[in-house]
Amino acid sequence: MLDGHYIEAIEIIRRLEGGITRPFLCRANNGKYYVVKGLELPPVERLAELLCARLAASFGLPIAEHGVIHIDQALVRYFPEAKNSLGEGDCFALGYLHNASDLVFSQIKQVPMELQQDVYVFDYWVGNSDRQLTCFGGRPNLMVDGAGTLSVIDHNQAFQWPVDVPQFIANHTFGPANRSWRLDMVSHVEYHQRIKDTALQFNELCSDISEQWREAIGDAALDKQLRLIERNLLRYRMDDFWGVLE
């Protein structure tokens, strides 16, 4: 990992219910607990989880500690479900949020306006349409703890361009139907600078991709994917990018 913090799992506790991927709760050698995703996600989606989590943190969104966790063969040997669905080797890890639950529709207005705006702009920028919540339900991919603190999770569907703009606007958790704010020209200037500052870090954020993931994706395919992501992240320079963010 970028900060030299490479963790190893020492215990697979259980499989977590909820969510499409149903990840595993693991304890690491640093004494912390992590939500871990492995074989249930293709390598490109594990990569999306890692890179988008790093971009989110750099952008200033609230997100738990994240990175790569190593699962030793011995841990899954006598745990058939983990062996088949988690696997051994390098997996994506996100810090486990104790006493937290999915954001529900009635809680949307309790989220500070600035944070709503941050999440909405970020998701559109990174091509993440998988944060949907309406009065009929959805997949918010946002967690709230007992103190009301919000955290973003689940970015394996990020970097999916082109974004279906009408659908994104209609279904996003903080889309126009669920809010009272609009982004003004001052906001555009401020977000332009924040996106620019974050985009400039992209190559560094890609500098320590797991060798196991590299081999699984293939060097040529990985390079093509990273360059595609980088090009799309630079779309903020175009006027039509900002037309959606009103």
C-alpha cells in the first residue's frame, strides 16, 4: 500500500449478510477488523474498489481505512465457503464500521448539505451510478453509525462510463428529487479545483497495485484500463461535464 501498510488476515470470522457480494469479516494482524472482498469480485472490480476508495479519501469523503489484505491459504483450508468465495492471496479490505447500518430514505435530510454535494459530485466524476436511493428503496452504499456519522462504501461499480445522465440524476441518493440545494457557480469553481487536485494524484494512487491482481488482469489490459480511467477523470476540463451538476 502507498503508506507501507500491508496487512495480513489472521482470522476469518464470518460472512456478512446484505449486499450483492456478501463479503467476509476478518481480523488482521494489526488487531483491526475489515470487510474483505475477494473472489466474489473480478480483479478489475477489486481494483476499482481500491482506486476509487483512494480517490474518495483524497477528495475528502468520509471513508474507512482501506487497502489490500493478504489471506493465507491456511485460513481458508477448512472454511469451504471462504475458500470458494473469498479465496487466498490479495483481497480488498475496508475497515469494519461497528454499530453502523445502511442509510435509509428518511435519513437523507439529516446528512449535511455540503456532504450531500460532495458525494453527488464525486460519484458523477468517477462514473459511479451505484449509489441509488428513492422512497421505494435502493442501494445507498452509505453507512451511518450511532452518532449519525456517514461513511461511503462499495465502489466496485465505479469507472463505468459513459454515465446514463438521466438515470443518474433520477436515482442518486442525493439527486434533485431528494434535496433542496442546487450547485451554483461558486460551487463549480471550488469543485473544479478539488477534482483537479485529486486527479493529479491518480498515477501515484496506482503505483502499488497488487502483483496478483496485475497477473490476473494482464499487463496490457491493466495499462489500457488505467489510461481509460485517467482520461475520463480529466473530463472535468470539459464544459459539458458541469452541465449535469446543477
